[in-house]
Amino acid sequence: MKKRIIQAVEGGREELSALNDDIADHPELSGEEFQTSRKIVELLRGKGYEVEYPFDGLETAFRGVAGNNAHKYKVAIMAEYDALPEVGHACGHCLSGAISCLAAIATKDIQDELETDIHIIGTPAEETDGAKCKMVKDGVFDGYDMAIMVHLYDQNLVTPRLLALRSDMYTFHGKAAHASASPWEGINAFNAAQLMFHGIDMLRQHVTPDVRIHGIIRDGGEAPNIVPEKVTAELYVRALDYRYMEEVNDKVVNCVKAGCLATGATWDTYPTAATYQDLKLNPTGLDALREIFDELDIPDNGDYDAVFGSADAGNVSYVCPTFHPCLQLAPRGVAIHTREFAELVKTDAAHECLVKGAELVALQIAKIFSDENRIAAMKRDFETA
């Protein structure tokens, strides 16, 4: 089976390399991946997939199913394909999506042997509102026994450290007045926001090292000679544990309240994106991945103490065992979300990552679902974590 998987991956190398390069040349922002998703869907349909598109109420999402779809187990291969403003596919989603497609094609004909339906789910907008978050809420992943995808990075990681993330907009309301003639008549909303940021800066000393709190002023007032009556600030709060992130966020809200109490302003808030959860780890599945890293001669050279960032795959990991390994595309120190990283997504190294990534996904599925003991152990890990 392993030999057939590797042969199938190699057989699709040229076509999927071309798809990756095409997507890289035509980047589309989160939620606007209209041409990208259409190209992927057309390719999958040409390989014998029945594809629901659009899917789950999202115009650029899809789900591909091949075969009778009536096996004992179900696996979701997740595909991302959105780009970033200005820097295009600097997160490597063109390549990650191509990897998922190639892995799905390579495993299509072993579903009967594994007694496993292997679906490919197109999950757009990872960089903004996280389509996986909506899909989790809608129950899309409820019936799956495993989900998996590969991300690109400057090192190889069996699993990254994903931070839970919430993002909120805070609006401070004051009272306008002439800043020179009668400032005492006003209530300064900008001062309230300033005090909130000062409070957060003081809070940083009293949270665990994994916590990240960062924000910007979106609207700081109209003119210097008017006491600002409305100011907006957007904040991100992150932590390795979803529950602790919420605790920290409660402290941030106290900083907001303190700024308003000191100035007389009022406030309101709303989320600017879906909340991302941390990645729930599964020792049995990760042991299998480590074995595959060895089998494919992928050096496990990652810094496991470093924080990768946040991803909506974390939300899926609370519904079913989920794996998010990273492959090294860039030299160490070349960060994702940079122009330097974007320049690498069409190189020979990228095409090698395409092959290795597809093999990694496909072999993980085969290794787990050809062994009832591993399946049972993976499920126990998930239920007890």
C-alpha cells in the first residue's frame, strides 16, 4: 500500500505542481478565492470526485467525495488556499492546498482496503475569519474520525504550538468639545483607550510567557482641536490554552473598564473574527507521524518550544483527532508572511515539499486506518485529553 501511495503521489507531481504555481501567480484574499477554488474543484472532478461547491454556505468552500462513501471510518483532508494582502501566498497556502489535493488523489483508491472514506474539504479564509470555525459550529466535522493537513514553515515539525486566539473591537464613547476653548466640557475617548493600553502593558508582567496581547487604534478622532468623542481599538489576545486565553481576556476587559472609569467614557465591543482554539494533541497519532517522518527521511529539526501562531485547525481538533505537521520550505529564519517566503512557493524546493507533504498525509491515513489498535488508541487519546 505504501508503494502504491508513493507511486500515485509521484504520478500527480507535475499536474499539482502546475496547480500550485498557477494559484501562487493569482493570489486571492480570504473569502474571495473564487478562481482558486474553481480551479481546485475542476481538477478534483476530473479525478473522479463528486464535489459539493459551494459548501456549508461559503461561496469558496467545497467538499469532495469519491467512491461509495459508506465505509466504517471517515477522514477529512483539509485544504487551505487563501492569500495575504500585498504579499500574496507568503503563508504558503497555495502549496498547502496543492498538497491536500495530491494526498486526496493518492488515497482515493485505497478507501476500500482501509474501510475509510477519505474526503477533501476546502476551507477558505484561514487568514481572517477561519472557515473551519464556522464548519465546526455547523457540525461539518462531527462525523470524522481524523482530520489532517500540512503547513509550510522554515523547519520541519511533527506538530506546531498553536495559540488560541480571539480578536475584538472596542469602541470608546466620549463627548466632543473644543479642545482649546472648553476642553472641560468634553469626555476624551482617546484618553480612555490610552489608559486601556497602559493597563494592558502593565498586565503583561503577570501572565504566562506564552500569552500575546497586541492591538492597534483603528479610529483615533477627527481633529486635534476636537476632544475625541469616539475611538476604536482592535485587540488580539492569544495563549497556548484556550481556557487561559479567556481568563486573560477578562483581565483585558478590566483594563477597558478602568480606562472608562478614569475618564468618564463608555464602551462597547464586538468580535472581529471567529475565536481560534489551541491545537489538542494526540500522542498516538503524533507517534505515527514521527514514524512517517523517519520513513520519508524528513529531518525532525523543529524548535518545539517556539510558538507557531494561530490557526483554525485548532477548532477542528476539539471535534476529532487533528494533525497539522509543518514542512520546511524556507531556510531557518525566513518567516512566513514575508515577501521572502512568498518568493519560495514556486521553486523546486516547493515542488519537493508538495511530494513529501502529500506522502506524509496519505501515509498517516494509511498507517492509522490499517491498524484497529491504533484507531482505538487514537480515539482514547482524543477522549481523555
